[in-house]
Amino acid sequence: MAALSVHRIKMQNTERGAQMGVFLIAEAGVNHNGSLAMAKEMALAAKQCGADAVKYQTAVPELVVSRFAQKAEYQKASTGAGESQLEMIRRLHFDFDAHRELKRYCDSIGIQYLSAPFDLPSVRFLAGLGLPALKVPSGEITNLPYLEAVAAARQPVILSTGMSTLPEIEDALAVLENGGCPGVTLLHCNTEYPTPYEDANLTAMLELYEAFGLPVGLSDHTPGWECDVAAAALGAVVIEKHFTLDKSLPGPDHQASLAPNELAAMVAAVRHTEAALGSGRKAVSPSEAKNKPIARKSIVAARAIAAGETFTEQNLTTKRPGSGVSPMRWHEVLGQKARRAFAEDEPIEL
């Protein structure tokens, strides 16, 4: 029953509550390949797919990555090993003015702009844009100066917990709380791109809730969207999923992202799952109430019964429709006298 208890959690610290549904973030990341026009096209695609928000990444590359940092193996596989991680990020990042323009565009088409800051100037920049929350990426969860800057912004935080242990999460939460952060939503995450299904470990969301009592969600990097549907069923209040306009584009994350048609299918599947979860109270639904007399049975005459004849197991049976005397009264009916004659199959009247 733990999953059902998590489903009752309201998404604190944002303008949406659980009654509004899972907050679905379409993660554009750097899949715009450094093109502002493509980033805007992705925002529009995310809107058309039904996502609540589109999320980018904000960074000053030289403040994030040293010139000695290597690419991750999945990045080498998708973009080659000939350039450093810093060179790759330089190609794919936007300056602050471009992010301002992106936010204005997102506002104009009616989708929430979000971005994850990767350095202190980016934290301060995004904190000034009036966003519903700051998104802390998994790699920053042990970055104390960064966490202190996020806390000092006094804004709600969505904290990804990829590669983290419970003590590390506890330490990060303490920094945020002590620094004045008004609230945190925790996202379970695995940072392998793509994440093997056997490593997704979705039920860790339940442990996060039990350990910290905070709203929980999922930042998903598995190839498909089955895990996102399962996360919604487990009670996720936020789900984040990478998407791309074209999986064949060059870049580190395209192949591990959903195409627009897949993102739209994921959104629909999550929304259907939310609707199917219902209230949690067992009751007859309005749609099925009309089927009760059709599917249930009544006590009827198994053969012709004369007036005054005693009802027995030989002259009674149960058959549809269920609009007559309920078979649950079977033993009450047996032994009574027929007040009138009944034809075969005729419902018994008492």
C-alpha cells in the first residue's frame, strides 16, 4: 500500500497540486545542438505533445568543466572522443540573453520554461527569471557552494538524485533547508544514458518518500516510456524525460531521447494512468452502474410453478437479468409458498 500513500502527496512548492496531475517536464537539455531556432522548435513540439514544461541547461562552460575533464563513455560513443568535454559543452550552450529569449518564447506559446543551472552565475541568473522552481541536476548534489547558492535564492527546488546515496541526499537537503530553501521535490534518477531497465529501480521512489517525507518523482533515462507510466502509478508528482526532434541528429543525448511522437504517446499514457488510478475508494462507477442488471442474476422459476407450491432448489434457479430478487436471498426464499403461479424463467416475487 506504500505506492498508494505516495500517490496522495501533493506537489508542494509549485503552483500545481496532485489533483492537477503529474507535472511532465520535456527535457530538451542540449538536444538543440546550440541552435536557438531549434530550441524554440523543441519548445513548441513539447507544447504540442502535451508536456507541462520544457527544460534546458544553463551554464558558463568554463565554470563547469575543466579542460582536463573527459567525456562520459556514452558521450564518446555518440559524439566521438576527439574533443574534450569542455569543447563539447561550448558548442552546445546558450548565453544568458539566449535563455531570456527562450523564456519569452515559451511564455508566448503557453509552456513553462525551466532550466538546470550548472554554476553559480547560472543559479543567480535563473533565480531572477521568476520560475516556479530551480532544477538541481544530479551532478551538483555534492557541490556545497552550489547548493548554498541555490538555497540562498529562497525558491522551491526540484532535486535529481542520480548516483546518490541516502546520506548524500540527506546532506544536500540539510544544506538547502538551512539556507532557506522553502521546499524540495526529489527525483529518483539513474544517470546512465540510456539507463538499462534492470537498473531503473523505480521503487526507490518509495524509499525516498519514506526516508524524507518529501514529494517524489522520476527523471527517466530509459529508452522507452514504460517506466514513466509505472512512476505515475507509484505516485510520482514530477516526471522528466529527454526528447529530441530527431534521434539521428549528432549530439550526446539524441539517441537516448524520445522523438516527438513518442513523447506524445508517453504523455497520453501517463495521463491515462493518472485517470485510471482514481480515488482509491472501492465503489460502483457511473459508467458501470447501468450494467448491474445486465450482468447480475435474479432468482427465477426453473420450471412452471403453481400457486401455493413451495419454493425448492428443484423449482428455482438463478438467471439474468439482475432486476429481480437477489440470489443472495436464496435461503430466505427457499421454503416459502408461491403467492401466484410462475412460468419458467419468470422472476420470482416475494
